[in-house]
Amino acid sequence: MSETLTTPLAMRSAVPAPVATKFRAQAGRRVVLRLLDDEDQKIEGALRHATDDQVEFWSRVAWRHVERPRAVMVTVMLERGLWSATGTAHQAQKMGAVSVVLDHPLVPNDRRRNPRYHVSWPALLLADHRTVSGRTLDVSIGGMQIVPNPADVPAEAPIGKWMSVSLDTGRPGADPFVGLAILRAADDAAWRMEFVDLPQRMIDLLNTAIRDEVRAGASVAL
């Protein structure tokens, strides 16, 4: 769902210049908002301004969807690539403007589809009737890196094999994350895995757990 939005010239002249230390963008750049509680809902708009803490953009469609605060992924499209961050979106004071309070500064995400965050969760893998325990180094909606327990590591890492994955995200009362993943690469330091066909319930669970970790200080894995 998208819209083509034209911001009146008089309104543009009142827009403050972008203020950012690591991220710089001119007003009018294309913004895409993805509602994390509705993965199919992506809404476009035009950038108003951005800082390390907040992104504000014009979109009447998005404005109607954030009458209440919504967990989102916001992406700003620049000539040099895409910059994204998770955050909380709500209606700004000006009608048609949406403000996203960022969980962390915008980061370039052209290296990987979903930014990964440094979190350390107990992990349990099952493949070929063998169990491997370990802890995560970083996690995203798309995959993770784990440090396997040396005692559990087989003589040859099962690269390319499908595995059952269970993660204890440490959230009181929450179910563990359970899903399927493929081992894409492995070395002495870590195993790098890609999640496959996650059900929406597990995507929501993982998004919530990652957001809690970010609010507690987890950093982006660049």
C-alpha cells in the first residue's frame, strides 16, 4: 500500500534542515515504513527530517495507521544505499506527518536485508539426530551467528543442512523461539545460519525480543 505524496512548497520551506552525525539526507527522500506487527504492510512517504534519534516523514496513509504507537522498521532510500532502523511510530503534530522514535541510529543495510544485533541467548540446534548447544553472537529476523559448545561440534560442520533451532530469549513468561535454519558457513569462531520459512508468530516473537534487547543497550552488528 503506497501513495505518491507532494509536499506544498510553503510547507517544505518550513522544514528544518536535517540534523545527524552519521546519517545525512535531504528532505523529500523516499521513506518506506514497515509495520512489524503486519509484515505485509509497507507504506511509502517523503522524508521531512532525520536525526540519530528520530525520523519524521510525510505520508497521509501512514499517519492513519499510527493513531496508536506501532513497532516499525523505517528505511530511508539514498543514492548511496538504504539506511534502516527499528523504532516506534506515532502521529506527529502536523497532520499527515509521522514521527518514528528510533531504537538506534539509522545504519546502512545494503550488506544484509535485516540488521543484526549483538545478543547472547542460549541456543539449541538439532540436525541429523545430533544436538548442538551454544550461544548467539548476533540475531536478526533473517538469521543469526552462534558460538557452538566445542564438546558438541561434529568433526565436519553440517554446512548446507537444515536444522531445528530453539532460542531462549530470556523474556519472563515468553515462549522460546523455535524455527528452521540452514547452516551457511562455519569456522572456529562461529556458525552463520539463515532462518527459513518462519511462521508469523515466531517473527513477531523474535521482533519483540530483539526490540527489548535494543532498548536494554544491544548494538547493531555491522
